[in-house]
Amino acid sequence: MDLKELKALLRLMEGNDVEELEVEEGGRRVRIRRRTAAMPMTAPAVLPAAAGARSATAAAAPVALPAAEGAGLIPVESPMVGTFYRAPAPGAEPYVKEGNLVEKGTVLCIIEAMKLMNEIEAEVRGRIAKILVENAQPVEFGQTLFLLEPA
Amino acid sequence: MFSKILIANRGEIAVRVIRACRELGVRTVAVYSQADADALHVQLADEAVCIGPPPASQSYLQIARIMSAAEITGTEAIHPGYGFLAENAHFAEVCEACGIRFIGPPSQSIQLMGDKAAARRMAATQGVPVLPGSQEPVHDLEEAQRIAEEIGFPLIIKASAGGGGKGMRVVSEPEAIESGLAMAGAEAAAAFGNAAVYLERFLPDPRHVEIQVVLDAGGRGIHLGERDCSIQRRHQKLLEESPSPALTPVLRGAMGEAALRVARAAGYQNAGTVEFLLDGDGHFYFMEMNTRIQVEHPVTEMVTGVDLVKTQIRIAAGEPMQLTQVGVIVQGHSLECRINAEDPDRFLPSPGKLSNVRFPGGPGIRVDSHAYVGYVIPPFYDSLVAKLIAHGHDRGEAIGRMQRALDEAIVEGIQTTIPFHQKILRHPEFLAGRTSTRFVERMLSEH
């Protein structure tokens, strides 16, 4: 089950006002429980959990993440709790888009916490493979924001 | 009433607060570290926000992240539980500044009672008995000797800046003051970076008896009786009970009234606990006030029928307190055993995965716990696994029920202190209601 399928499942749930969905496939079981529209990131649970993997990855990370990491993609994780913004101001161009090449130090996004805007920078050089959160979405500590393909 | 409360804590107390919120129809937000992703409080809350990596200093103590979590979830009030930020006056101030209600006392009360020496001075001005002692740290041997004569012996030399048994020396005669000062001062400097020490009368074998108080914003205040918490090891409470076998109704009234005087003088609101030491002659002395809900609050809930956590939330929401002093009736007797993830002989921590959990039940048994089968107790926080609470129509029935509960309880995969509690519950001193703060020491030295 990859990220695309998970996202499709989530859209399906939202579209049909389904609160909880459990899917089993190939020995892996996923249970997704929707909270309010404002908090979609509260944790999809992975059952059975490999305890080591759970404590290493952020609880809010989508299930497919370990597979993605295995493919060599580097996660950019939120260092704080706040609201994610793709651009420096409403209406402005986003800092980055999928496919962009970024350098170490390139500003990728803003996380607003307590009325303070914090610029989040890339730690490595790479290409933005995936943006996992939406503009104005609340994010928690450790939540994966981007997947970078090292370059 | 609030529509949403964030619980700035974890473990069994977070579960406790979530339960109270559920009953009040309030939505709940849990915060958690990466080590607590599978924790029960996260599962039970309506929403959950990860606030950091496992260490408490980087998660449960991170004020900014907790406030951020409150902001993005539209939280109206924060319950701090016990420990962590519960008695952090700065945190209470930050909440107030952000327009979020802190479910507890005003920050100034936390500040005042947090300074232990200042709290005692204040209690003394209220006519509440305080152990004779030096009001300020002593500066030299002469001053110490002079004060020692006034205080009387035995006395204890204590670090001003610390606690937890460090920087303390008991002195039984004047000749030993000099060396006692030197040793306590050196230990204090090493442990707390501050060599200042003060002197206080030492009670050789007191009981620890605390009074639960509740005050609302409109000046109404009551006490809900006492808890006897004498059964401790290294200043950590292990077993608590209410009523105390040592209290008479007259003494209870006097201590309750003294506790309320202290609380009012501190401008206190919401639930709090005033701690006293009680000597063998029925004299009580103010020690300190804890400006939070306590671990052992269920004991009071069982004998009074009052839900203390719901009361806290209601008071914080501005509701006038419905309870009156005459309406508080203590019925029967209650005990609580703190079951820790520790080996029962040497008390070394025993974190790990719970392979089997079966908690006791039946009449008069209550279990407050965040444990479940398969839960992995992380090594980063305290070792409390469960609180077993028993209530009966008298002390004998409560004891019988607790013995049954301890025998029924199964917690496997880790070591627990259940066998240790079973020992206590069989001990003649405990059964006779004659325990004191040195009971555990005596019991352990019997082998």
C-alpha cells in the first residue's frame, strides 16, 4: 500500500463521510480514523506495529513512509508544532514545487507557531519528490512534510 | 463549560482527565512524545498532537510546543495533571497571557507555595504550627548553635535549595552541629550548586498526613479530609489511605481549618493539598502545599464521593462550587497502592512490554491505569503502571478488598511492586494502623 493509495482512501472516506476504515492487504493492516476536518494528521495506526519502527518514525507519518525511505527518499520532518504554509504570504508563489531542485539551506516552507513565522530549510541538496501536507494544514512535531530525492 | 481541553501530561493521569472531560461533554486534545505514540491517552483523546522526541525535556516540558498544539486545535483550557508543568508558575502565566485557561490555581499562588521557606513563613503568620527552625539560612557555626538551642534536639540541617534527601543531616546533640553543617553544606553545594542550609526541628518518626482542599473563584473553600501517606520509601509515597487511623474528629477539624487558612492566605483557587507532619502526641506541623491534583486523589474521591477532577474543571470554567463543608461526608475507608514497574526487592526500574494484563474488579475496587496488553512501558518517564484503589465500609473491609485485588492482579512482562504491597498488607503494624514514615525502612530491615 503506497502513499497514492492511502491518499485515495482518505479522499474516498472524506467524500463518503466515512469516519473509520480498516483495510488488510498482503499481511499488512491499516486502520484510518478521521478526526475533524481541521486535524487530518492524527495518526493512522499501523497494526501490527514493529515497535522499533514506530518509535523511530513520527507517529503521524503515513503508513507507506518506511517503504518510501527504503527507496532512498529523505524525509523532511517538522521540528515544531504549528501551521504549515507553502508560500511566504497568502497569494505569493510557493517556496518550492514537486520536481524542484533545492540546495542545503533552501527555504522549503514556513511553519507558523504562536504568531511567529519559522522558515524551514532543506538539510541536504536534493529534488522535491513529494509534498505531503497541504497549505494551512496543522502539523505536529516529527510530521513528514516533504520527501527529497538526494542529488 | 469549555468546549475543548488539552491535557498537558501523559500516563494514567492523562487518562483520568480525559475521562472527566468525557463525562462533562468536553472534547479532548492529547499531546504526546514519539515514545508515547501508542499510549492509551492518545487513543482515548478526540485529537492528538505529537510534541517532540521521547525525553520529557524535549516534549512534555516544551511549553512553546504545547501552546502551539493548543493554538492549532482551538483549545480553551489546559489541564496540567501532576508533575511536568503542573507546578510551573511560568507555564500558568503563559497560558493566561495566551487567553487559555490554566486548570489550577493562579500563577502567583503557585509561585508563593513553590518557595518552601516562604510558604512556611506565611503559614506561621496565619497561626498554623510550623516546625521550629531558622527562618533564613544560617551563616556560621555560632548562629547555628544559638538557633539550635532555641529549636531543641534532635534537629535536621537541610539544604535551602534542594530536597530529595540530599544535603540533609540529622544532629542529636550540640557537639555534632559543626560537622553536620560542614557535611550538609558540602553535599548541598555538590547537588544543587548552593551550599546554603537551614535548621529545623526533627521529628524522629512522624506520620505524613495531608489535607485536600478545594476553593473556587468566589471565595468558597472546603476541605475534604485527610490522606495518610506515611508509607513511603525514599520520600516516594507507595500506599495512601483515608481516613488516617491517627486522626480524631477534633484533630481533623483543626487540621482542615488550618489548611484552608494557609490556602486562602496564598490566594488559592481550585484543588490543592496541604501537607503536615503529625507527631505521636497529636501535634501537627505545616510542611508544604502542593498546588496541583495529586497522584493519590482517588482515595479522597472514594470516601467522599466527590469527583475531584471534574470539580477542578468546573471551577476553572467559572462555575461556583456546589460543595459545602457540611455536605462533605467521609464514608467508609479507602486505600491506594501505587503499582510501579520496578523489581519488588531492589526497586530498580523495569520498563518493557506488558505481555499480560488482568486488573482486579468486583465490589469496592477501582483501577486507574494506562496499561494494556502489548503496551510497552517506555524508560523515559516515571514507573507508575497502575493505581489499585480499594474502598470498604471500614478499614478492615478495605484491607480485605485490597488484599484480594493484589492477589487477583496480573501484570506480566515486567517486574512490579505488587509483591511488596502484598507484604505491607500482611504486616501487623500496618494492620494495626500504627504506621509512620519510617515503617517501610523498618519492614525492609526485618529480613
